[in-house]
Amino acid sequence: GELERTIDQINSIKYSRVLIVLPRQSVFVTRRTPAKASVIVKLRSGMTLDKMQVNGIIHLVASAVESLKPKNITIVDTEGKVLSIPTKSSFAYTVNQLNYVRKIEKGLESKINSMLIPVVGAGNVTSKVYVKVDFAKKVESKLTYNPNTTAIVSQQTYKSSSTGALKPQGIPGAKSNLPPGKVPIPVGKPSVHTVKKETTNYDVSKKIEKISYPVGTIKRVYASVLVNGTYKKIKSAKGKTAERYIPRSSSEMSLFKNIVKTAIGYSKTAKDKVVVANIPFKKISYKISAPPKKTFAKLIKSNLGEIIRYGVILIGVILLILIILRPLMHYITAYESHGNARSSEEERLEALAQIKQESIAPPEPDVKNVASNIVKSDPDAAVNYVRNLLKDTGREI
């Protein structure tokens, strides 16, 4: 359900199925079973899940189900490969060992190259290192005795004393069985009997050492180094220049070998092995040729995909113009022409209404004719009117 859809959000997974076995509760602790889950994933073509993604799915499922531990979750793909391999399994541990060994070898090779390249030049030296690593965990106890020195291991002393008459002595016989006679009275101090015993145990000194060797100790190193010689340009009798290979001297090779030994930490007791050889390297020449001329047919063939794509786009644009834009333009043009005809009709009606109104209104009088008629009918009055008009303007006739 929701958990499967969440897992499907990972880019590498096409779809997934999650099977969950819920824990069985019981009043008896020994009969309780933990929760378990199985996840099957279908990966997309050409894609894989790395270790971090697998761990992410495991913790996602463990967090979604109550009391489900990550160790009880198994992830399998549709090809039957187990993806959730525990970290402490033998396979994963072997991969870690190989990565550790390869890291050591790469480090030693880098040291050798960094020492020799400044001397012989780049491209004139190549090195390979193989190391033998002991991954066994060892604890060693060592007991050492020193016979020149002794030490007291244990010491015992016994001491006893008694005071009084001497105890009966002599050989048992008839006399000793008879009743005692008169016992003489001792004169002086009573006798004192003292016994003292001492026992001392000595042992040579000894030393006990407990050594714990770390895991991943380098036991042996094998190094192989190839060094190129030098080249000298020589002119032939025909005037052509050629290169002649000159091998390295024995003193140079001995010096290079000592440099390599120092770089890898050579140990004679570990039986390390170093081989430095002087071998001519093969020169690889790269010729850059001019690009071939493309004809029109080859150009069309090489760009056929682009031509088809742009052709399809052009045809689509033409169809768009013919099917959609052309009818739309016709509709807009017809609408505008209809609007223009309507406006022309309105202007014509307005002109007719104005003409009709002018024909109905009375005509305006002709001023020139009226003035002429007044002068003819009453010339004196006209003269007086003109004099008054000139007098107002400051002029006289």
C-alpha cells in the first residue's frame, strides 16, 4: 500500500512488493516471535541499487512497522539476488579486505612514481606493487627466563621452644617398667629446648609478554618497476634525423632500486622483493588526419533525423495556418467589412437628414441686395448713415 508507493519513489525501482509478518504475542516469553518483512523490487533496465539505497529501504520498512528490527528484513530483486547482505557477513568482509589491499598497493605505487618521475620524466616509468596482508587476529604470549638472576619465590620459618626437665631417655626394658625410685631433686635452672627451621625457595627470574597483533598487517611486499632509457638524435648519411635508444647504466639502475626500496619500506626479514628493469618503451604516435569531405548526399544522410524532425514541424505549421488561422482571418475580414458597410450607411442617412433640414429652414437674406435697395429708395438717409459712421471713427467727408 502506502509503504510500497513510498519505495517506488526511488529512481532505480520500477515497482515493489512488501510482505510483513506481524509479531505473535504470547504470555510465554520463549514463544514470542519477532516481526519480519520481505521486500521484492523490480529494477529499471540498466539500473542497480547501491548499498546506501538498500540500507535506506531497510530502515524505511523498519520504521514503518512496530517492533521490526532491520536484521529481520530481507530485500530481493526479481532475479532472485539478495540485496540486503549483512555488513558482518563473510562476503562483505572479503570485499572490505580487497579494497584495503588495493588501497595499500595504490599508495605504494604513488610513492614510487613520485620519487622516480622527477628524475626520468613523466611517461618513462611504470610500477606495480603487490602486498600480502595478514587479516588474522593473533594474540601471542611470551615467557622468558633469565638464568643470571635469581629471586626468592617463597620463604617459610618454623620455630618452637619448651621449658622443664628432660624427657625420659634410654632403651626401653625391664628397668623402665619398674616403679620409679627416689628421684633426685634437680639443682639450678630448668632446661630450655628450642627448635627453629627455615625453608627458602629460589627461582630464576622470568618475563611474561602478551602481544596482540593488529588485523591487516603487511607481511610481504612485491614491487616491479620498469624504467625507460634515453634517446639521442642522430643524423644519417642521407641527412635524415633518427633517434637511437641509450640504455641506463648499472649505477643508475642500482640507485633506482635503492630509491624504490626506501619508498616501499623494504624489509629483508620479511623477504620483500623488488625488481627494477630498464626496458625501452614503445612510442605511440597519434596522427591527426583531416576530416573527410562530406558530399550533399552524405550530408543529407548524416542529418536525416534532423531534416525529418524539422520537416514534420514545418508541415504542422502549414496545416495550422490552413485549418485554423485562415478561416479565422476570413471571419475577421468579413466582420470588419460588415462594420465598414454599416458605418457608410449611417453616414449616408445623416447626410440626407441634414439636406432635408436645410430644405425646410427659410433662406437667409442677401445683405448686398438689401443695402442696394435702401440706397436707391432713400439716398439722403444712406449718406447721413455713412457720415455718422465716419464721424464715430474720427474721419470727415
